[in-house]
Amino acid sequence: MYQQNYYVPKNTGTLTDSLLAFGVAQVLADIVDRNGGRTNVVIQDVGVCYLIDTGAPIHAAWIEDMKLWERIPYLTGGRVIVPPELEGIATRSVDEEWDRFHRFSEMRKQLSDRKIVGDELENALADLKPKPDWTVVTYLGDYRMQAQGGYNELVGQWYASGQEFLALNLRTILSMFASLTADQDAIAKEWKQATAGSGFKDMVTASQLLNPHMGKGQNRAKANKLSMGNEKSFWLLEYLKAVGLWLASTPRNARDPDLRKNYTLSPRQLGLQDHRRIYNRFRDSLWNDTPIKMDIVASLLYTETLLTYSIESENLGIFANGPVSNLVSGMDVGTYQLLSQNSYTMMNLAFLGLPDWMPQIKTFTDVRMLQGIIQEHRERIRSIDESRSEGYALLLQYRNFVSGDDLDSFFSFCSGYSSYLISELDRSHFYVKPFTEINLRRLIEMNQPKLSPILKNEGFRNIATAIRRSTVIPQYIGRQTSRFDIRYGLGQDLKRKAQYPDEFVQALADFMQSYNEETARVHERTKGQARRKAITTNDIEAIVALVDEYGSETVCNLLVAFGYARDPKEKVEETNDAESVEKA
């Protein structure tokens, strides 16, 4: 009888650890499933390692009686064919995957041109739609990644050796992860001795796709020599990482043709059954985009997919009364640059967190609330042009926020977005929209409950509304139509003064005085036809008290964020222009 729990050390601190954990979990799940088990194998991050819980002990008889199965396919296409000794092995064709994608894209364009949309479009495309994992095929099959040969070697050896040594392979895997103190090198040597004379390799080249921390160069544990040779690794470890690649990685091309990214899930406590359903949907929905925007969308989209799955499957228990981070820590991101015609080079390894904004997800109302916030943020991010310097800077700030749950980065983003929004509206780019006040309030109250009294303060709300009526609303109405001036750069002006309370209060006072004077002047000129609510002395006193209690930078950040947000239910007091604003 073998044990129920297995341990995958986190030796590299990179996506390699996650790939290996998913690969081990999947092979263990296959062993259980193929012997009549009905258990959901769970991967749990316990700090120094990933704990793989099979749900029940694995019987020794299962291992000895197992029949060979193929977990991942051999990749063909171009000049690559299946060698005679591997006849019958499962395959996927790189050429066929590309052909299917091109036919799908062409048909989608033709149907879209005929104004076919929604469910009708999806149903018409169903038979042509590529599989969710098709980009794994094209990722491995791109000759510039220099990975297909090594990958096929692993798949071929699993198939060929399994016909004679399957039980040995499985016992080796179970032994290597039976404990954190398992001597994997010694176990690998035992495998080599047991297969002596068979012709099977024990060591293979460690591909940078599976081991981005390795490669030619400085890879020695002790920095006493510069090694320029390819690094080697035990073949079963590399095979398991390849299994993990199919299960938990999403390769994508950035719109820059010389740039590739690969997003690998980093689990916290995740069952494989739920993971497969969620991840296939995520893969299906993530499209190529500009580099920073694609990072942001990947983070938001995975979380949105997870929330949608919990609703549709009526599986609120997946959150176990905790945040999203209880299930998944985030994603490891590998970035590859085409530095020569024939080779991509690993340029960067980074970690991308998830929008862990709601501390407790206890009801489906909570799920829908968070889902609504994320959908709104995805729409706002989608409208930002990364090719422009201001758009690029905005997306960097937002990525810092969404990845690190850093509210200060979000406030910096809001400040920049205020100017970007007004600039785009001035060009009649109405697809660039303000955040809604209700979702902004929910987001901030979830992240920083201590700021809730500021948001509920009547004086704060009145002054934020005054900022909105001096910026976003007249901009939607239009310069030629609105009776009130558009105050360009107001948010940035306030932010520049926010570091010093006295200067900030003075700048805010100047705005409030000017606002009230304009309100009275327009009201008189139009004989009361155009009106808006004036700022009162009570509002001024309230905002000064908030500055004294919370600090000028905090109050300023919130004023700018809410001043450039908009509640669709808000009544517009500029009477003749109300209808045009509501349509906008």
C-alpha cells in the first residue's frame, strides 16, 4: 500500500515548481481514476512544497496491474513524423492546429460581416473552434522555441518504456515524491540500473520552456565555474513538467510579433476536477494583446472565469469562505523575445497576482458583486491605448495594483486616468468611460474598510460631485453644448498639491470658490434654466476635518477617484443637458 499524500519541493521559485506539481497530481489522478477511484486530487501550497492529496491511499496492486496510457501527445507536422518504433502513439499535428485556427478565424470574420453575433455566431462556429489547448501545440511546435524535439523525446520514451517498464516508472514517481527528504538522485540511479541495456535514457536536456531558470551559462549550485553546456535532468521529472505544461500553462503571442508570453497557474489549494473546467474556459477566452494589457487581462479574466464557474456550477464551497487567493496565488509569467531569426530567448520571469479584492466570499451575491467590478475594470483597461506613452504608463500602474493588491498604485492610476479620460472624451472617443461610483466604492471599502467613513461623508460626496460636474459631465455634453466650463487637469492639479495639507486645502478652496461663482453666474445668465448644486460651508468644514483625520493625500486620492467616476443613476441638474448625458 502506498500513501495518500505526496510532496513536490519548490526548489526553483519559478513556474517549474507549478508545472511539476500539476504533472505529479495528474499522473496520480490517472492512477486512481483508472483503478475505479472517484476522488478529486487536490494540490495545496504548504510553503516549502506542494502537497498532493489523492483522497485515498494508492494500492500497490494498482501499480503492478496498470496498462500503458498516454497522458500527452506526440507532436507531428512539417518534417516531423512518428518514427516506426512509436507506431500507434497518440499525436497532435502542429500544421493541422494552425489550419483549423485559420479556417475558424476566416469563418468568424465572414459571419461577423453578415452581422451574426452572440449565441448564433458561437453555434455556427462550434465545429471549427480550436481546442482550448491548441496554443500549447503551436507553442511547442514553433521551431524558434527549440522545444519540439526534446518534448517528443520525453513523450516517446514514456510510451516506449511503458510497454516494458510502466510499473517501474510509476514506482519511481511515487518514491521521488513520497517525502521531502526523498533522495531523487539515488532513486533516478535505481531506475537507470533497473533499465540497464534497454537503450532508454535516464538524463535529458532540460528545456528552458520547462526550466526557465536553467540553460546555458551560470547554472552551478556553487559559483566556482562558468558552465556553457546544456543542463541535464532526470527524464521522468522532465516528463512530469511537460504534463503540467498541458494542464496549467497558457502560451500567447503578444501583438509584437517578436514577443511571446506564457502564463502558468500557481495553485494555493485547488482540486484538479474544478481546475480543468475553469482553466479550459480561461484558455478559450484569453486572446493575444499588447504585452502589459495581456498581463492585466489574464489576471482579471482568470478570476472572472473562476467566479462565473462557481455560479454556474452552484459551487460556492470552492471559496471555503475565503478570498480568491485561497485557491490560486496567481500566475508565473515567462516572456520570450525573438533575438535572432531562429531562436526565442527567455528575457524575463515575473509573478502576476490575482485581484484579491474581496476578503470573504460567502454568498452568491458576493460573487456577483466582485464579478461586476472585475468586468467593469476589464472594459476600462481594454479601452486604453498601450502604444501611447500615457496609456503605457497607466497600464503599468494598474498592473502593479491588480498584481500586488496595491491601492496606492490604483490611486496613481486613477489620477492619470482622469486626464486620459477627459482627453479621449474631447476627441469624441466615448468608448473610454469613467468608472462607476458604486463599484469604485465597493472596491475601496473591500480593500480598506477604514476609509468607509470618508466615502459616506456628505461633504466629501458633495465635493466629489462638484468635481464630476466640472469635468466628466460637461465633457460628455460637449464644449459647444454645456453651459459650464470643462476644467481640464483639475485632478492632476489637486494631486500635485496633495503632499502638503495646507496647499491642498488652499487648492481645493480655490476650486470650490470658482465652482460656486460659476454656478451662480450661469444660473443668473440662463434665468434659472441651467442649475447645479452649490458647495456649502458645511461641505468645506467636513472636508477640512477629513484632511485633519486621514491626511491630505488620502482625501485627495479619493476625491480624484470619485470625482472622475460616475453613477448612471445620478441626476444631472443642468436641466437642458440631462438627456444627452444620460444617453452618453
